[in-house]
Amino acid sequence: MSRTRSRTTKVSISNIPIHAPDEDVRHLASTFGTIKECHIHEMNDTKTASVTYEAPEQAAQAVNHLRGHKYCEGSYLDVNYVNENGGRNYYRNRYNPGGGNQYGGYGNRNQGQSQDFPLRMLVPNVMVGAIIGKGGQTIRTITGATKAKVDVHRKENIGPEKPITIYGSADSCSEACRKIVEIMQQESVATGQSEDVPLKLLAHNSLVGRLIGRNGTTLKKIMQDSGARITISNFQELTLYNMERTITILGTLDDQCKAEKLIMQKLRVSYDADMQNIMTEPNAMQTNPAMFPGILPPAAAALAMQQQMQQPQPSEKSDLWVPGGVVGALIGPGGQNIRSASRQANATIKIAPADQSAQGQAERKVSITGSPDAQWKVQYWVFSKVGQEGYAGSDVVEGYTGNNVVLRAEIPVPSNMVGRIIGKRGASVQGLQKNTSARIEVPRNKQGDENGEVPVTIVGNFYSVQSAQRQIRKLVSQAQQQQQGQGPMQQRRPPGPPKHVNMQ
């Protein structure tokens, strides 16, 4: 059975209304990256677009954010990866090289392959040849002896290392892992290097917190029980396309293998608990899952998205500050660009006049009003335009080392919610900053405006800013619901009913 390449740049966008202008379809697809080819053809009473992007990451974004997108009333897009032979694959890997979903491939392999939670590990590039063996003989021997399937992702690099994914039962995965470490130790000795070869496992960031445990108690217990020394990479090393953290295990081979079994056991239990919670409490995912790839597996994301599609979404307001020199590109000839963005996102976009005293170099405020879905689209468009114009933004975030644009955003929150956002001794806002990698500034003693609201400042790249906005708004919403349950809300509401816009 042939496998779809996990790094494909091709996607298929189907279920497009027959009356949709081809130009609008191309514009929608281009919001996720540079398009090399785009062919649109009619099928019965709908259209289908075959789009080839410049990079696989761009294709991944198109699939993640357009699948289930509401194009117009009663029409939701179906978006899938396309392999080299033109076939479609619904649930390919979006972040991990070579297989599966963000948890490393669990439950989303091709039919006939193992559905067990896989073991993911890193091996030095220089040892890949020894692990594979001449003509693949060594890896075939490992597979035959352990009954596990071993995928060495030779075309994927994580620095000087390559990932390996092992599928099978827990025992099969552990046995295959042990044999691979044995080969690495033998290769290290043969080349005159140290015998102390680390075992490096990969785990999705959403599972690592429970592996560590409160105050590190769970991880300490694993080290005590196994005799191994274990460290975990910093969350700040995560990127949009790699949400895995590296778990490094040092010690004897037996100690390393004991630790691996204990770690994988904890990861499996945590994953199963997440899946059970999602399936029994579908409303637990309050934000749009398509906005935050890497949080849910595709099947669970689809379930949450169905719930979202049935519920109207309130209108929200946000402000972005952009370099003054990029405003012309945002507006476009005769206002064409900003009108097109506003129409595509179903949002209101206003750019504040230039400050004449700043000689055209000051930041300009872009105000956006619309549903959460509209906020995502417009803000993505703004960040992309700033990057295309060669700006890196006017501010930096400590610990942020990516090459994405960094901008400052503001969202209004009720003044009586400031304490909830800050938390006791700043614990809540510190947690938000850690979870989103954004810098968040909350005014402590500022009077509210005519609506009883104060601005919260968020600085970061696009995904950090989006994540921080969603989490802050969710925190405020939950606090307001608690107040409603206890009695009338004290904060002043904006006049008139909120505008409801259906989200994808």
C-alpha cells in the first residue's frame, strides 16, 4: 500500500459553491502562503480547486484552517492533502515528520497498520545508516523480532538528528527502542565515542505537563524507580510546525529502558484521558480548534468543530499596531486590498490616520471588529502583509527566536476582570504568558472607558497573539458566567445586542 507523503505541498479544496468567483477562491487559498499552481474546475453543482503551495507548512495551514470553513450560508469547505498520485488523505501528519497527528500518529495511520500509541525517538544522523543496515536488513531484523513497525524519517532533520516512529503494542515499541539504542551504543564504541549514548524520546507539549507532574513529582518518581537521569527540553524551543518536546534519558541501557516504559505508560494514560474527556465533553473545547492546530487530534477537532458550527459567535474587537510603512500595502490601490480582506473575513477593518508629528514613521493602529473566525483571518492577513513588506515588527518578545513577524495587539476586557486575568500574585497572567509564548501587559489601576473596559496588550507572533487572545477571552467569559450564576453582573455592558456571526 502506498503512503501519502507527510510533507506534501498539494491540497484539494472542494465543495466550493458553483457561483463563487475563481478570483475569490484563489485569494482565500493565498492567505496561507505562496501558490505555485491553482486549477479550479467544476464538478456537478460545485467547484474544486487543486492548489500547490511553495512549502508544505503552507499546505498544512490551508488544511488546518479551511477544513470545515463556512464559505457562505449552507456551504462548508472540504479540504484535504493530495499525494503525488493525486490521491487524497484526510488525516495526514501536520506537525510531526513522517506520520500521524500531533501526538505522534496515534489513531491516524493507514488502514491495516497499528492503532496503538506510537513511540517517537531521536537518533543522531550519523547513526541512521547503522540502524537501517545494508539494504535495510538491520531494520527488517528489528521489525521481525519485535513485531513493531519502525519508520526512520530520513528526509526529516531536527538539527543533527532524525526522528524515528515505532508503531505497535507497548511491549513491541519498547523492545524495538531497546534494540535501536543497543545499535547506537555499538556504533558509538566502534567509532571511538563514549558508550554513554542518550535515549531521546519525543512527546507532544500538551502531554508533557502531566509527565512532569506538580512540582516535578511524577518525573522525580520515574527517575527514582528507573535509576535514570531525565531532562526535558524547554517549551520555548517549540515552533508552530514542531510541537514536540525532547525527553533525554541518561544511564545504563537497563535504566534507560525502564525509564522509557514508565514515561510511555504515563503518556498513553494522559492521551487516553484527553480523548475520553473530548468525546464525553465535546463543549470542553470552547475555542475554534481550527485556529489552534496541535491542540486536538483531527477526529476530535472535527467533533468540536461540528459543535462550533451550530453555535453563533459574538462579535469581538481587537487592535493591531503595524509599522507606518506597511499601511499602503494593507490599503492597496484605491482601497482594493482592505476591501477584499474585509469581504473575505466578513469583518470591519479601520486604519487610524497617521500622526503627522511622527514624520510617517509611527505605528498605525488597525482596528478589527468581527467574529473569532473573522479576527483570525484579518489578523493573519495583517501579519502576512507586514512580513511581505519586509518588516519584523516594532517590538520583541524575550525568548522568541522565530523569524515570524512580531506585532503588538490590544483587546478590551471589562475593568472588573483585570484581577482575574492577573491572578493571585500575578500567577494567572504568568501562566498565560508561559502557555502562549506572548508577552501580556494588563493595566492594574486604569479607569475603564465608557463601556467599562480597559485594554490588555499582547506582543508576539501571529499564533502567540491568537492563542493569548483566545485564552484571555475564555477566562473573562468563564468569570462572567460565574458572576451571572451568583447574581446580576456588575460591569457595564455595551449598548445594544452583540452582532452574531456564524463561525466555520
